[in-house]
Amino acid sequence: MKKAICARRISQGFTLLEMMLGISLSVLLLTTAVWALSNQVVRLSSMRETREAVRHELEFARDDTISGTRDANWGVAFFPHLIVRFQGDGYAARVSGFDRATTIDPSITLSGASEINFRRPEGVPTASGTVMIKIDSQTAVITVNEAGMVEAP
């Protein structure tokens, strides 16, 4: 008779406590997954914005050089969390009154070329260079070739 009672209890299904515990664990796992995914999406979006900012500043500096804006050469300097478009033959010799600084997300780091300068009248760089944008394990690369073209895949 005891075996029949045990068999009956087993076949009745889950208790309310077991169901609540299972649902709570599922909600906790789902919340963690959604948080991790949304955090990754925000980081990738920030990286995309930074890549576009670097590309635009390089293209604007080249365009300003070709068009003869203020009859000067233009360039872009890169710091770990800052991009500066400047007028002059180099960042150290720039006319600081025309600087255009763009701050970037502190979780993103810029490395590679410290500055890229364009020469008049063709807009070719004094040296080709590469700028790397890094966030966590993700890296994007922007290259300025010998002709001054900005390549950002």
C-alpha cells in the first residue's frame, strides 16, 4: 500500500514551489541574456559612430586642403579618446584657433597613426597611415592610402 501512495505522488506532476523556482531561474537567465545582448549592441553602435567620425574628419581635412580653405594644409590628429581636425603642416605647428575636436566614447580606444596631414593642392597625405578603433575584442581599421583616399571597410 505504501508503494501505491508513492507512485501516486510521483505521477501528480510538479509542485507549485518547483514551478515557481523553474520560472524564476528562466526569468533570471533571460534577463541576463537580454542585458548582455543590449550592452553589445550599444558598444557596436558606438564603434560604428566612432568609425564614421574618424572617416568624416579625414575626408573633411582632405577636402579643406584641396579646396584651399584658408589657403592652408589640413590634418587630423588622433588621441586615445579624442579626434582633432586642425589647420597647419602638423599638429604641433597648427593654428589652434581652427581646431575641431571630437570626443569619443571612453570605452573606445584609437591607436595607430598619431596624425595624418594632407598637402595642397592635390590633397595627398604626407604619409599614408592606419587608424585602429578598438572596443573590447572588436577592432575596426581605417586606412589613408598614398593618394589620400580614405578606406573604411
